[in-house]
Amino acid sequence: MATLLGAAARRLGRGADRAAPTADPDAALAADLRAAIGSERVRADAAARYLVSRDASIYSEGTAGPLCLPTSTEQVAACVRIAADHGRAVVPRGAGTGLAGGAAPLGRPVVLSLTRMNELLSVDLDNGVAWVQPGMVNLELSRRLAPYGMHYAPDPSSQQACTIGGNVATNSGGPHCLAYGVTSAHVVSLEVVLSDASVVTLGDLTAEPAGYDLRGAFVGSEGMCGITTAAAVRLTPDPAAVRTLLIAYDDVSSCAATVGAIIADGIVPAAIEMLDQRCVGAIEDFARAGYPRDAAAVLLVEVDGPPGGVAVAADRVAEIAAANGAVSVRAAADDDERARLWKGRKSAFGAVANILPDYYLHDTVVPRSRLVEVLEQVYEIADRYDLTALNVFHAGDGNLHPILAFDARVPGTMERVHAAGREIIEASLAVGGALSGEHGIGVEKRDYMERMFSDADLDQQSRLRAAFDPHCRLNPGKVLPSAHSCADIGSLRAADGKIWG
Amino acid sequence: MPPSAFSTIDAALAGFAAEVGADGPVCVRGGDTRRRAGGEPAPGTRELRAPAGIVALAPAEMTVRVRAGTTVAELHASLAETGQRTALPERSGGTVGGALMVGESAITRLGLGPVRDALLQARYVCADGRVATGGAGTVKNVSGFDLCRLLVGSLGTLGLLGEALLRTVPIPESEAWFRLRGGDPQEVRQRCRTAISILWDGAETWVLLSGYSPDVAEDRQVLARLGDVADAAGPPALPPNRWSCTPAEAAAFAGGNGAGPHGATAGIDCVAEVGVGVVHAAAPQPPRPPEPGVAELNRRMKETFDPTGRLNPGRDPLRRN
């Protein structure tokens, strides 16, 4: 391995001397990749590379090298090895639903799409886990587990498209993570390919694996520590009973205040989602889910568990809502109505397109007790920058998702969008909040990291990454600001001086 | 405006960092409940105590900020006044820092989750003597790499914990231990959704039911249908050694004649945590050699965080059990 890394390091060193990009800089690389995993699994044409040059964020400056579509762990390892031989970085990719530019390829790396590795490998009821390949779609996994009376708990809004591998990379959340926990709590063990092309298993099915919790350190590492090729995920039994309440308010503050009151009462609902009037309007235009258009804000509260407690908790939530100024409380009458309400909630971001063609989504977290004041600031900031703000978010854990809707074709708009976004982040951090609750940092939020963390903090994060990937070959240029990730800059410059030069 | 991280390092934490300094082998002593976990400190290692005290109870946030030297018992006594608790195990004299650094979960892990998920934010002294913060002050966070997960179970070999923000959970309105003679513990697990701990010695099962009163009463009836059930004062006495098994291995282990996985024998005196995989046994668990790639990653992690090997020398998480 030392020889391989040494050879790659020499190539990186020569990067600055490369010839002008008249010849196809990927020809030899693509040929080696084709020889290793089959020509039908490698695409180096401009169209394929363009398709994987970005994710669902507004970041559009990615540049992809060859796209590989491996179908086995061995093929993933072969791609990583060949990329290293050619001095290229590797960017793994799932469905591309990420919202922070985490999968945007910087510096013409080899892009590995794991979507063809989408099998459910096994369901192990005795140990309460399922082994899945990384390309398995989140919702499809729950569908496949349904016959066992089980499901996979983390449920991002993009769950119809996003993959388990991508969920692991971003430590994804979702509405029901309030009670059930985010991805990290549901991943028991991982098979990963490291940057030196070796394959290791992080964690195991035993209760307390020896050594450092490498599994936990890996989850949420945004493709910078290794590439997931299989995951053992926890099976969650379907709840015996579910009650879903739709609560309407005449003002946003009363709605937000109810959230803290529910938690303070000792109730942990499965989900507490909040939607403002503009968002409800967009959803109703798009999905006709049954939300009240005339309310200033609504809460979607779901309690689940054994039936007795569900009834008690639902009644108590209704009482607390009334005491906090709710104008109506409605329980979903049946599974169909419940499904419609959730479909509306989860299609909120797509529904924004009915208002304006583009949106920029933030993902900060604030203490529950500060929700009201931060929300008021979000509206004030958006007004000041003449932008349309919609709010739909995981209120139960304080995870804001302010949507700034805009039309990028209007000159000067992006500057206002970014300026307003920066102020929203500053307002969230000022009350002790966090930069991202579930979308990750990627490239979009990378330069905000120094607003939340000190030099010492970022140095520690950089060390975690370096232990996994000492040469910064995997998804370089993400998460850590450049001052804390010098090796990334070297790796990117070697491949494409235009990005960082 | 500078980053907020430094401004929240209080005098206790700063004093702890000054004691740790930047040179020489150093370790932290907790309540001595798991002193030998992963090996004893190497001779000549300077021994410190972490600062103690609860910094902030925030019941409406379901969090508590506490210094590492505080005992879990003291923390839980204060939290109980707000109707909350944490997933940390309460051992006699055991500290919050010790519980997090050893990383062993409480016997209620089935319901309350593992210790590793309880840590939301850690402030710790790095090998270079600086104070670093991992995680965030909120209940949800994916801003950067997850240092909190890495630190739990690290035996203080990557950093010395000074202060932790922990996730709390409400104490339910009804909670009681029951003892079941006869009946299948796996069936208890499947049918009693309020069970947050199921302990099985191969003959009898101890069950902690926890939740809303009607559900606990219902599950009490379920237990009565499964076997001969009686109220219990608490869990059984647990044998001294802790085995980490898969839930399936643990079930076979306690259900058989004491023959454990990989040909090991723990003796018949063992209690399995059903659905979790921890087995409390008379004999120590034989070493489980990690796969070479995992051992190498462990080595690199230690070397990267503590290049001179000054933090808790002599202790190794790979030898934790």
C-alpha cells in the first residue's frame, strides 16, 4: 500500500506541470476504470458527467470526471485504487438529493454512483437488523420490511428517492427522528471502502464492540472518511397505535410556543412539524392534503406507541394546544387522512416551485425555547432583503428549515439570497444554535463552520477525518474550511487548477 | 464577532485544562467503578480529577449540562426533580465522565438507548492542552464530524472530558420491576412494548415495565399470561464480568448451558440483557481480536489525536472488556 500511496503522491506533486487541457485529461483514467469494472459501468461523456456535477442544492460549480456505476464492493475498491493511481479524488454519490452540495464533485474527481448496489441483503430478526446495500432507497427499505411488522425509522422528506448510503453520509434526520433518533442511532455496522481501497467493517452486531466507535465517527462524515458498501440498520417495530393531530393557530408565536409546552410537559411525540401560512398555501395548491389555508400556522403532531399511552398523550397535546391559543385541533380520522397530511408535509419543498422557480433552504437548529424569537427574525430578515420566506420544519427538535424562494434569473437576487441566509445563520448561532440539523455542511455551509467552531474544535474534526483518509482523497473540499484542510487544497489543485487556483 | 466556542469555557473548565497542561502522561480518575477497563494507567502517569457540578438543567430542552466529575447519582437526583433522567448507568460513586468514557450502557438500554446516543456536546482537553468542543448545544446537529460518538467509550485516550451536554428523557408515570418464572423472554420482548429492560438468567426473567399507566397495566397482564409473574424489588444481582454479544448469541448463551459464542464458557451463572446482547457472566469474556483493518484504524485514530501518547497511557479501548 505504501508503494501505491507513494506513487499517487508523486502524481499529485506533478499536477501543476500538467499539459493544457486540450487532450481529454480523463482518457487513460477512464480506460483503466473500464478495464477494471467493465465498460458498461463507466461513463466519461459530457452528458453523464454533467448529470452528476451537482446535487439538489443551489451549488452549481461542480466538475465531474468519469462516472462509475459499480455493482459490488470489489468494484468500488477497484475504482478507489485506480483513482489513487491517477492522482484523482473520489466522490461517492447516492440519489443526489443532498441539500448542501455534499455530493458536488470538486476538481474533476472520479464519481462513484452507488445506485446500482440497491439490494436488501438480509433481514436478521434475531438481531433486529437488516443488511442493505448503499443504493437502497430509504422508503423502499421500509416497504420491504413491512411484511415483518418493521420499518426503518429515519424518514427524510426525500425518502422516496434518497438512499441509505446517502443517509449514512449525512446522518439524515426526518420528522420522526424527534422520538426515534437520527440515522446514527439506527446504523449498527458498516462495511466501507477506505481511501487506500481496503475494505473494513466498522462496528458489529454485538452490544458493545471493542475499540473506538468508528461506526459513529463515520456516520455523517459526508463521504470524506470512506464509501459505504453495506449497512446493518436497526429494525424498528411498527407502533401499535398512531394518532395524528392537525392544530391550527391565528399567529405563528402561539404555534411555536405550543412546541416547548408539549416537551416541557414530559411528552415526546413521534413528530412535531410546524408549517406557516405561505407553506400551507403552497402545499394545498400542489397536493390538496387538507391543511387549513386560513390558519397563520399549523402544527402536525403525531404520537405513537402502545394504545393506552397514545390516547393519553394525544388528549394532553390537544389540551396544551388549546391552552396556548390554538383555534382548532383535528385528529386524522383514518390512515388515508394521515397519509395525505404527511404527503403534503413531505412535498412542501417541491410545492415551492408553484410560487417561485428557485429556493435556498437553511437547516439551522435552535433551542426550543428560542424558536419564537428566531422565527420572528427569519421573517424580518427575509422582508428586509425583499425575499419570500416560507417556514416548514421539525419544530419538536428546534430544527428550522426556512425556505427563501426566489427567481435566480432576476439580476442581483443571489446576492440578496446569500446575504439573508448569512443573517439567518448568525441569528441561529447567536442563541446557541447549530449550523445544520440534518442536511450536512457540504460545500454550501462549509465557510460558516468557523462561525460555530473554534480553531481547536475544527482541528479536532480535521484529525478525525485524517485518521480515516490521511491523504484527503475522498470528497475533498467539503465540510472543513480550507484553513483546516490544507491537504484537500493540494489534492484539488492537482486535478483542476481552475477550482482553487 | 468571534466564534462562540471559547466564550463558553468557564473557569472550572479552564482550570482543568491548565492542570492537564500540554506535556507529560496524564489520566483522569473517576469513581473507580471501572478503573481497570482497557488496562490500568501506566506507572508515572499524573492523575487528575475532572471538575464537578451541574452547570444547567434545561428540562424544556430535554438537556442537562454537567461537569464530568459529577456522579451520575447526583445528576439523576437533580434531574428527578424535573421529572427527567438520562440513559447513563448509575453505579455507586460512578461519574458522568467515567460513564461516557467507558461507554457501557445501563441495563435499561433496550428502552432508553445506548450511552453513546446520550452525548450531545463534549468539552474536553486535547493532547495539546487546548479545550475543544465536539457536537452542539442543541438536541440535533450534523455540523461537521461527530466527535461525540468517537469520544464515548474512548477511555480518555483521545481527550480528557471536562463537561458534557446530555440528552434527557422524561421519567414515565408508571414504572415497575416484575419477575417471571417460566415463559419465553423473547416473547416478552415481542409482546411487551413498555419493557425497557429484560434480564434473563436462563430460568427466570426480570422485566422493567415503563410508560403510561394503562400500557404498563396491560403489559403486566401479558406477563401473567406468559408465566408465573410476581412483583420484584429490582433487577437480579449481576455477575461481575460483562460480555458483548449479539442479541442472538446472548439468547443462546443464557438459554443453553452457559456455552457462549466462539466456544467460550462463562459458567451457568450469567444474566443476559434480552434484545441488547450484553451478558453479565462469572467469567471474563475472552479477548476478541479485531480485524486487522479495524485495529489499524484504531491505531491511527490514537496517533492522530494524541501523537505523543500522553492521554491515559496504558489504556486501550480495544481491550475494554
